[in-house]
Amino acid sequence: MQFLATRLEGAYRIEPNPVSDERGRFERSFCTREFKAAGLHTGFVQHSQSWSSVKGTLRGMHFQRGPHGEIKLVRCLRGRIWDVILDLRRASPTFGVWQGFELSEDNRNQLYVPEGFAHGFQTLTDDVEVGYMISTHYAADYASGVRHDDPAFGIDWPLPVTAISERDRNWPDYG
């Protein structure tokens, strides 16, 4: 795996190093030794998946407040997504800055999302499946988010939103 730093400190885009032969392809999607060598978290206690049927579906921008802050490792298993991370660490030089990445079943890239970041994605195709490895157990009382269109951040989404949850549509303005 190649760990490629993003412009947001502590976040990485991870490219696979596939091995191909006449049978097809093999690649590692997670290895504690390689993650540890890159200085990244290796103890993921929850693995989750989401399915979205319609292109333009938006999920996010989600995070968990402390002491249940979470680190995520996100991968698109089927289809394509525009995956967005937003630095909400007040002491960070990139506080309030977002960055987007295309993750797809074809590029097989993953996104390592540090604690203190909001995360969300928009589906770029119909029939999308996304897998998440998460460092902490879900704690409903600490679940939070920011609106995908909050003017405080100016996130640029590639498509009109076709489906979004009521909760995600109604997060209050950040501040």
C-alpha cells in the first residue's frame, strides 16, 4: 500500500499495490504492520457498510464528539463516490478546510479519516456500496454532523442532491 498525504494533516489517501496474474488480482486492503509503520491507527473495532441505490445520494457530514471521536478507513466497494473530509480540529492550521476524493471500485483507493474530521460522500453512480472500518463503537449520544451545504465551509459537491436523510438536511449552521 502507498500512503499518500492529503493537504489536511493526518489524513491519507491509500492506494493499493495489486499483484496480477492469469487468475486475476490480489491486493491488501489493510495490514497492521504497514499502517503502524506509517504512524496510523490499527485498532478498528467496528466494520460497517452502506448501500445507496440512486446517483446523487448524499450521506454526511458525520462525526462523533469526544470522548467517542472516531478514526475511519473508507473504501468504495461498488460504484463511485465523491468522498469529502472536513477538518474540525480548532487547533489545526487547516481548521474548516475540506478536501474531496473520488473513491471507486476501479481505483480501489481508500481514505484514512483522522479523529476530529467530519466525513461524508455523494454517490456518482447508481448502486453504490461503501465499507468503513471505525476505531470506536457507535455512541448515539455523541453522534453529530454539519450540513453538506453549510456556508461556513463551502463544500463543492459534483451533483445535485437526489436523496439525503432528514437529519443530514437539518444540521444547524456550524458555529
